[in-house]
Amino acid sequence: MSTAHAPAEPLGHRRPAASVIAECVRVQATVPPNTAVQRFFGVSPLGRDAEPWYLGALGELEVARRLAALGPNWYVLHSVPVGAGSSDLDHVAIGPAGVFTINTKHHRGQHVWVGAKRILVGGQRTDHLRNARYEAKRTSKLLSGAARTLVDVTPIIAVVGAKRMTVRERPADLVVLREFELVRWLRRRPVTLSPEQVRHLAAVAAQPTAWQRMPEAEPIDQAAFDRLHIAVCRARRRRQGWVILVIAAMPFGFVALWSSLVTALMVVR
């Protein structure tokens, strides 16, 4: 929990991206390790099925890192399990400006287009608006029941890593922001809750009973995820190095370059 006043366990100290990291590591465990030749050429070790979970985890971790800057007047819960299924809320922020559900969307290098009724990513329609609205409505119902008072919840979609985001028309009932806009936007909202109300709602939200689901004892192998992340970044740098090398060699022909590659591959084997 990203605050100096952490509410009681068990949800108060739940790690950001806990669910997606656990699933990423589980799926990636079925992927054979890269060969020496693949490592030499910078082939990503990330399996195709594990990639969405990996990118989702990176997005949630980035948003969590930024939310930590809100300060002690705010309480932030991460990866909150909800209901009888396997769904969870990426982040729930409770502070002077109210209660917010934050749905992280990692669209690295994509063009995101925002309209009043839809969001397009790379020209393709998404369900982002519908899902964010559903999460906020569900959160309002659950917290209102647990706190025995009406709790208004504002849905936020935090877009991470987009190459460009075009806002044609902002949706009337939710907020779409880039990840680096999030904290500033929250801090500038008008005060709607007293410190006592904030503490009370944070204490209620920290209890699994409020969400009608106990958190699973997920075997979160953070070390395995960290090793995967290092390997993916190393492979990306290796590929970038090859691109630079090929471009540099183009004026001189490819014969010498090919000879060097063959020699290098023999050494790798």
C-alpha cells in the first residue's frame, strides 16, 4: 500500500501487479529457454502467451510507482481481488478528492484515440470504456454496502507507454489520462472527503470481506519475473545493436559482415 498510514492486512500490503506477475511467471515457465544462437541475435525469451501478462505487469508497476507520489493523505490498494471469479482491480485510490478505480492499459508504441463513446488502439476498437465503467460501478456497490453509506467512485483509465494519444472528445463519466498525468490530476481535484472519511473508507476497503473474496495465496515469484525482465531488456539491446551494425556496414557491403557473423556463431556454439 502506497501510504504512510497503511490500513490493516491483508489487502493493505498487496503487491502491485500481483495477479498478472503470477500468471506471467506461470505461463513463461512452459517456454523453452533460448539457445545460444538465439541469445546471440537477441531473440526475446518471452513466450507469445506470456507477453500480454508481461506487458500488463509492466503497466501496473509503472502506475503504482507514480501513485506512490500522492503522499500520506492518500491510500492506494493494488491488485484487489473482487467477487467469486478471477478478476481484480489494478488500483483503488482513496483520498481527499474521493474514491477512484484505476484501470491500467499498457499500449507501448501505439496510437491511442479517445472519443466520447469509444477508445481505439492502433485503429482497433477496444472495450476499455465499458470495462472501466463496470469496475467503478461494482466498486461503488461493494464499498457502499461495506461502509453502510453511499460511496461514489470515479473510473480512470491510465494509458501507459503510448506513442501518441489523441483526445477527440472526453467521455462524460470517466477519465482517460496518460500515466504521467495521473498524480497531478488527482491532486488538483476538489476536496470531497474529510480526513476521517478517507481513513474510514480506506480501512473498509482494506478488508477482503468488502470485496466478497479472500485473496488467493498466489505464489508470486518476483525474482523469476525480475530475471525475465532483465533477459527481455538484454535481448532488446542486442537486437538494437545488430540494427546499428547492419546500417553501419551497408556502405561497405555485406561480405565482411557475413564473414564476421559466421565466425561469431562458431564461437557461440
